[in-house]
Amino acid sequence: MKNTRRFAFIAGLCAAAASAQAESQSTKLLYELSAAGVGAADFTVVAQFENGGYRIDAQGTTYGAVDLMNSLTVSAMSVGLLAGEAVQPQFFGTSNLYNGDDRRTRVTWTAGEAITQEIVPTLAEEERTAIPDDARQGALDPIAALLSFATGGPARDVCEGGVKVFDGRRSYTLALDAADGTGIVEQRQVGGQSVPALKCRITSVRTGGKSPDGWLSSSSDSEHALIWFWRDPLGRAIPFRIEANAPIGSAVAQLAALP
């Protein structure tokens, strides 16, 4: 999946929207992804919360021109515990098909350290760089990482927060700030409705698992994207639009309708 890093990054952000529904027993959301203005994939996210724990499942499938060039079917699951704003992942797994090839990962956490239990294909087979040991310590999976943002700064209309992330194949940091004209609340259209949303910049800095450049990805150490958060009636920050540059133009993830 070295050519789908952009969609992996955006898909993780999409999953955060459902994870923001921390007091709901079950929430289901649909996201639409496009590349260079052309529809590229649909993602469905289902989040369940009960007895201080969470389980979030995300599934996505490419279609159209993107599917002809790089077919991808994604299935990811994150399981863990919630204590206020603290997120403690216990398990993260993926089971994907990339151009018909099986791809899967299983990661568990022991004493705050992410431990890879299974990865197919291996980092060496994908020509990825190694993951530093310190990048695993205190890291969250991509879905848990965005769950930590949902009740953090954006819930107070502030573009702030940072976290280490590990998903089995790559390690990186995510950070929110108010640079590049962001940090403002503006009106955005979502599912035919106009709602106030906080516009932030999110920065991804790769620390391990770098892969060669592809048509929809690059091996750049640092990447920026724009993200808009809508606060639901309970004050939780739900990301509903993400815009990122890509070698072929732009990649956008848009919530189809408010939950």
C-alpha cells in the first residue's frame, strides 16, 4: 500500500469523527473521498462505546479511475479504553486488499508500548525503513490518536494537540496548530447544511516506515493538511472535512452528512 499513504492518512482522520461520539452506544458515519476532484473511495465508520471502552471499525473501498490504477479495500479496527480525555489503545488491526494482494497487521499494547504481532507483507518486502524503538513507546494507533483530538483542543475551538502514532507499518507524529491562516471558525456546508467549523492545520512528521515515492504518496518527512472540526451538541469536536496535497493534485475527505 505504499501508493496509498494519502488515503491511509485521511482515512485515519475520518475514523476520528465517529470516535468523537464518546457517549453514544453506536454511531455510523459515511465519508466520501476524492482525488484531484474525482470521486475515489467511500469509507464507513462504526463506533461503539460501552463501560469505559471503545471499538471502532472502519471500512473503505476505492472506485472509478483510482480503482483502475490502484485497487484498495480497507478494513481497520481499534479497541481500547477511555478515561476522560485519556485514550489507552489495546488492539489495532487491519485486513486489506491492495490490487488483489492480501495485507494485514495486528498490533497490541504492553506497558504503553506498541508491539507488532503480525505484519504481511513485511517492512523489508515493501522497502520501508525500520521503526525506531522509541517511536513505539507511548504511541497510539491512528484511530485512537484522533480520538484524543476529539475531546482535546478542538473541542474548545483551539487548534492544539500532538500525539505519536504507530500502525504497524509506519510511525509518525500528528500535531494541530493555527498556522497558514487557520485557527478561525468559519461557516462550512455539510450535507446541505451550513455549520460553524474550526479550521486547523494538521502536520504529519514521519519517524519510521518510510516507503519509496508513489503516484498518490511521497516519502517526504513532513506533510501538512487542513482539517475542519464541527462541535456536536455535546461539545465534541468532529472532523468532517480534510484537504491534503498529493502528487496528482489534492485529496479530500468529506463527511456526507452530520451525525
